[in-house]
Amino acid sequence: MKKLSHVDEKGRARMVDVSDKSSTLREAVAQGTVRMKKETFRLIQDNGIKKGDVLGVARIAGIMAAKKTSEIIPMCHPLGITSAGVEFRPLAREHCIVIEARVKTTGQTGVEMEALTAVAAAALTIYDMCKAVDREMTIADIMLLEKSGGKSGIFRR
């Protein structure tokens, strides 16, 4: 069984030492879904939410969150992110918006947490901007889809 990397030999939390790791191109893609009422979905698509452009604001929130991940998640290393993007796939039949974040860096540790944090922040922003018309929205299925770089290689869900 693998050991947890964020725990020392005495079981205390610690930041992983990446000093000896090689600097490589690293990329991660994460996804999540916001489900909502049909009317809410239509208002977002028609730019009819009073707070403004829901997906535009959510995109910016996701990118900003990726850049600030080490300030939110205690054991994450501060990274020089070289690219961060958030895209949306509205699914009309299901009345949901699928969020996908892609983050890249060249460094000694991966960007999985940055991609996941970007998705979470974008989803929370959609909820915040639309809660006046739909408090029943749900945020679901936030997950890592793929990652590459580093000695652990490629992961694809």
C-alpha cells in the first residue's frame, strides 16, 4: 500500500519536499457540473441574470482560483502557472452546465489541485450569481479527468 505523501513518519501533516524532483511540463484537466431548473438554464443562456454575464464571471473566478490554490489548500505548493483556462458546455436537455478547467505549468509538482479548484470556484460563482432565482441548484461530480507530467506519468479517467 502506498504511503500518504503529506504525512511525516509521526503522522503529522507536512508539505511534500519537491526539491529533488525534475522540472517538467505538467498539465491537468478537471471537470464538474452545475445542475439547475430549466428556467435558470434559459436565463443564463439568454444573459438574463440580473448580476450579469454568469459564465464570463465564472470563467474569471475559475482562473483566479487556479492562481490562488496554494492560499486555499494548505499543503499545495505555490506554482508559476503558465496557462489556465475554463470552458463551459451547456447541456440543454439536462439543464446543466459542465465546467472544464485546464491548467499548465513547468515545474516540480503537478497542477491537479489548481484545475480542481478552478472548477469548484467557477461552479460556486454560477451558484452565487443565480441563487436569487434558483436555490435548488446542485454542484456535482468535480473530478480530475487527466494529468500529465512528472514521474507518475499520464492519468486519464
